Amino acid sequence: MGRAVKPDTLAAPAPPRPARPKPKMNPKMWWLTQFRNWHWISGAICLAGIFLFALTGITLNHAADIEAKPVVTRLETTLAPETLAQLGPGGADAPVPDPVAAAIDTAISIDVAGRPGEWSDDEVYVALPRPGGDAFLTIDRLEGAVQYERTDRGWVSYLNDLHKGRNTGTAWIWFIDIFAVACIVFSVTGICLLYMYARNRKSTWPLVGLGFAIPILLAIFFIH
């Protein structure tokens, strides 16, 4: 009886399938995707800022109706004679010398280093403006008496000053500029999305036109 021949178990490799070309995206769908992406990204960036500026827009519009009770804080100290002697002659908008600024910071925890001062024969006046209030510090050049006064008008005034960028510093000014650019991107991409969906929503352009017309008409007929 002869030996059975085993069939060859190694199958021949299948020929590689030709790569399917990627379907080309419809230009309209490509633009729609871009507008959607930039719209939600800019909207996410703007969300907190829009809420803040909308809220403070209301408080600014009714500032006269919101009662504020300013709180005044006063601090005093006296410079040692050797520290007072380091004031020197000063000059127009010259800051307080560092040793004097350090002594004031140590005594009453007020930092005036690098702040421009108004120098006279008898006094150095340093303005310390801040959002939501005002402050200043004076140094008696003859006696060494230091007086600091701060006026705090409350959180509503603080937020209103943030809205206006009043005495907020460079970092906040940069934030406002970046936020404004993000709002422009949000608005422009919103208009583009409205344009692409307007065919199925007949009320789109009448509502957009109304949004433009209302402030223009109010400015023409009711603002004098």
C-alpha cells in the first residue's frame, strides 16, 4: 500500500489589493468643516470673556443706579533719617530710590518700586491707580512722614474697570486684544455658517438684517 501524498499546506500569497484613492471632499463640505471648527474653537475661547463683558455692560449702563460705598484705608509710617537722606534731588517722573521703596514696603507693605513720582521741594507724590478704586502715597521730604491712602469702590466698580481696561496693566490689555480677535473670528465664521445654511432657513437674512438695523436706527433717532 503506497504512502499518501500530503497536499501542500502553504497557500500562495494573495496579490496585493490596489490602494483605493481617497474620495475627494466636496469644496462646500471642506469650507463647512473649517467654519464649524473655527466657530466652536473661537466660541470656546470667547465664552468666559463674553459673559464677563456682557455682565459688566449691564452694570456700566446702570452705574448710577448701583449704590457703592467707598471704603478708605489709610496707613502711615516715618522714614528713618538715614533712609530719608537717600531720596536725593529726584526729578520729573523719577521713581522713589530702591532703598526708600524697600523701607516703605517693609513698614506698611506697599510696593512703590519703579513707580513714577511727582517731585516738589516738600513732597514726593506717587499715584497708585488700580481697578475699582484709587490710591496714592506721599513722602514728606523734610520730616520723612509717609502717608498712604486707598479708596475701594467695591466689586462692581472693579469689574466695570476691567471692562474698560482702566488701570489694569499690560497683561489685561493683551487679554482684551486677543479676546477681541477671537470675537471677530467667532462672528465672521458665524456669518459664513449662516450663509451656508440660509437656503433651508428663510428667516436667516431678515433676522441678520434686523440685528444690524436696530442699533443703527436707535443711534439715528434716539441718541442726540
